[in-house]
Amino acid sequence: MKILNIVGARPNFMKVAPLMRSYPRHPHLKPVLVHTGQHYDPKMSQLFFDELGLPRPDHNLEVGSGTHADQTARIMMSFEKLCLAERPDWVVVVGDVNSTIACALVASKLGIRVAHVEAGLRSGDRSMPEEINRILTDALSDLLFVSESSGLVHLGREGVDPAKIHFVGNVMIDSLLAHRDRAEQSDVLERHGVESRRYALLTLHRPSNVDHPETLLGILEALRVVDADMPILFPAHPRTVQRLGEPRLKAAFDALRRLQTIAPLGYLEFVKATAHAAVVLTDSGGVQEETSVLRVPCLTLRENTERPVTCTMGSNRLVGIETAAIIAGYQAVRRGEVDLDRVPPLWDGRAADRVVDVLASAG
């Protein structure tokens, strides 16, 4: 049974890697790895492949960057040709990036069954491109693999046949647990002169935060309180760095004297930096999940989250983007008002095995 597994952007790599490790448990399965090339930094892409033990892709569509419409269209055109040549039994897509919906749409129209790993997540905010990708991919999928209980609720409300839905846990946590010991060998803290539990880790990349000067100014104002208390390590996306260099923002950013802007980190380095932080401030979805398992306090700089279990059972606090709310959240963390004791159900490192077992029996 031939299964095309799609990766396109870095968050996909961590989700597909455990699947590729699990497939050999069922000899009748023939996994094929397809890289759409949506993440177009070859150096960083290859680093993640190496660190996660992903095999060399069987196919690379090399679509590169572009607008949402342009990138999605080019993925679809290339992937359609590949599907016609490979004739797979299943296409497995993960997450919510453009590659996810593009390949799901192509497969569905060709009559190829689609499995969506990380199905059912909803933020309720359709201004997020990822939200549109999630909703449409789930609507097209023949199997929906759910990582947290909110996904079961959303899919039920949307009328998805319960027979298609499987609560399997979180495949990204499989990668985290599999590589945590190796991550501890990283010297990332020493290289950047920070001490365990004595620094904050910051990530900012969502357009809703970095493309609006007033929003970004408010976040920078809140970071002044953190900066006065401890160093801040900031692996910065080039696009975010460019925004922070604009005249209205540069002075506020430069005033953060203890903030270190560094290049994006590899997977193992980022896990180490996250695991040893006193607090993480982020607008990333995946980081909310990783901090919950690593039991590190997390402040999410967004008005909504598609991963609510990280707030109800994990160490995440949704603080929004207002200066006062971010500061209040940080002060609560410093007072120890955060739950570090619980991890969501089935986030145990075996989610990929559950996914592959269902696929193996699907025929």
C-alpha cells in the first residue's frame, strides 16, 4: 500500500519524522516522502531533516516562496503530476500550511484517499490563513487524526462522520520526546551567554503581530518589563527583523538592552533553549505544545489559540497582545502562578504508531 507523506514547512518535519520511523512496523506499507519545497531555505530545511533523522525525500517539488495563491497553485500543479505518476493509495498531510491544503485538494479530486494528521484544531479566527487550511483539509479528508480533545468537539459540530475520526495524540510530541536527550547536548546556552532558568525565550512571526506597528509597539513595551528582569533570547525570522528596523519601531526595540537577536535555531538547539527558559513568550502554535510537555511557563501573544488544551492542562497562558495583559501574565509567572504538573492525554511519544496502525488496517 503506497502512502505519499507530505512535508512543506518546518513544522511539518517534526510531525512526519515519527511517522516515517513507524511505517516499517507494517511491511505491507510503502511510504514515499514528498517535500513540496514550501520552506525554501535549503540550509535550514536540510538541518531539520538531518536532526530529525528524516530520509532524503523521494520527491522535491521545489516550489519556493510566493503569495498564498501563487504558492498553493504551483504546489497543486506539481503534485498532480506526481500523483498521476505514483498512483498512491493514500496521501498523508499534516498541520495547516499551504502544502497541506494544496496536496489534500489535488488528492481528493483524483479520488485518492486523504489522511489529515493534527485534524480538528480551530482558533475561530478565519483571518488566519492556517484556519482556512485546517477547515478545508478536514472537509476533504477520509481519515482525521486528532491530537487533543477540542478537535473531537469541533469535528463533531461540523458533522464529520465519527468513523473517520481517531484520537491518537500529538505526533510533534513524539519528536520532542525522541530527541530531548540529544537536544540536551547542545551548547546553545553557553554560546549565547545565558544560564538555565535565568532567561526568557521569545519568538514572533505571525503577520497579525509583526505587520501592525501599533501591535508590535505594544509588545515591545511589555518586553521592557521582562528585559529589566532577565536576558531575552530572540531567534528572529528575517521578516520580523526587517519590521523591527522600521523607524517607528527601531527606538523601542533598541531600548531592550538585554535582548539578543540571534539567527533561527535548528530543532535540537531550539528544544534545548525552550527546555531551560524561565519563561517563553511566543505567537507560535507548536511552541505552546512543546512548553506544555517540557513544563516551561508559556505566554502566548495572541487573542486566540487553536490548541486550548495547552491552557487547560498545560503550562500555557493566552495573554493577548495588550501591553498590560502581557505584563500581568509575566508577573504571574514570576510569582509561580502556573500549572506545570499536567500533560494532555496521549502526548506520550506513541501517537505516530497509533496513526500508522490505523492506516495499516484501512486497506
